[in-house]
Amino acid sequence: MNYFTFTFIVLLFIVLAPSPSVETSEPAFGYSGKKAPQFWGNLSKEFALCSTGKKQSPIDIPKHEFARKSTRPIPSFANARDLEIFHNGNTVEIGTENEEEELPVRITIRGKEYQMLQMHFHTPSEHRVDGKHFDAEGHMVFSRKDRYNNTKIAVVAILFEMSDYENEFLVPITKTLPMKIHDKKKIEKVEFKQLLCDLKELKQTYNYVGSLTTPPCSEGVKWYINRKVQPISFYQFKQLRESIGFNARFTQLRYFAREFGRRGVL
């Protein structure tokens, strides 16, 4: 074998050899173009409910329909250390580095305990109140298993409005935000106790049964939107928006409006 033949074989091997695995996959859905919310139901069979569902979220919340008393979640929040914030391409999620570890945040609904899975954000808000949008919305996602091993989801939503005041709970989050898809960063401490204090122990919430606001748009989700709107400074909002961009699903029709007072409200 001469030198040139040997060199050609080596170069061919280098070109055809599999490259090291690099996480470059794009999100399965998005908020613009062909992956925008109006097309979610056509992107995958698993996403069909995004188009065909009858109790979809987010909704426009009319205060007068939520004035009656309803069941509220009983919270148990503790501060957490050494968390991870991950950019999944559509939002940033706060959770534990080790999936087997649990966050020290729980809620109890009608005697059933839900464990927090993660927290993420949307800009602008997805829910509206009497037609009004807010600058941002945080979702604390909780779950539990029923006796048939089915997963039940509950979400505590927090509305944020731009203010001259910095939001203390958001400080370690907005200072650590990953700016690119698949980026991960560590957060030394997240003060969930401070958040619970800001939310007044979740004593006043808008409650209804809807869906996930992202694919697969699963229904039967218990929503608790805290009534007390939280401040977010211009700098904090700017950092959040630069990280996740526009990522709010459009307001959904309320097909169940006639039954809302009897079965729609928790």
C-alpha cells in the first residue's frame, strides 16, 4: 500500500467515523413559525388534545365567577439548595440535579399530597384576569399517583407585573439564567419560604380544572392562580425575556362555561 492510498483511507475513516454525541435536538414545539401553538395538534399524535381538547388552558379569568369560596391547596414549602436551572428551548426549568431527589415543596389538596416536580416561567403571562395580561407568569408543577398509578397534576401559577422593586425570590434565579438551549447552571439556594410568604400562604387563588399549557396539553390539571400579583423589576424581566423570549400560549375558549360554577371550579 503506497503512501497516498494509506492517507486516503485514513481521511475517509475520519470523515465517516461517528462524531461525539452532542445534544443538538430542537424542541418538539415552539411559539412561532410551523411549530407555533395553533399547529401543536398536528405536530404529533401525542399532541392531538392541543387541538381537540375541551378544557384547555390558559383562560381569561373573570373575577366575578371566581368570587365564591373554593378549596385551596395547603402548602408546605422549605428552602432548597444546590438546584439546577435548565434551558429546554422553550423555557427554563428549576429542579434538582439528581432526578431521584425530591424538592422540599409540597401542597395538599383535599387530603392528597402533591410533590413539586419543577418550576418554570412564561413571558408574557399565559392566564389573564378580566382580560388583562401580565408581564410574566411562573408555574410550580406538582404531581401525585392515584391508586391506579395514574399521574395527577396540579399547578400553582404566579403572576408578575413590572415594578420599581426587585423581587427577592427571583434574585438568585434571574442572576443565573442560562441563555442557550440545553444549557444548565447551578443555583446555590432558592428561598421557597420567601415565595410562600409573598404568596400569603396561597390563601387566595383563582381555581379551575384545565390542561397543561404545553404539549401534550393533557387535561384534568388542577390550577391555582395566586390572586396577589408579584413585582418583578425591569432588570429581572429583561433577563428573563432575553433567556426565554415570547413563550405564552394564546387564551383558550371556555367550552365548559355553563358548568363552570358547579364542576369547573375546584
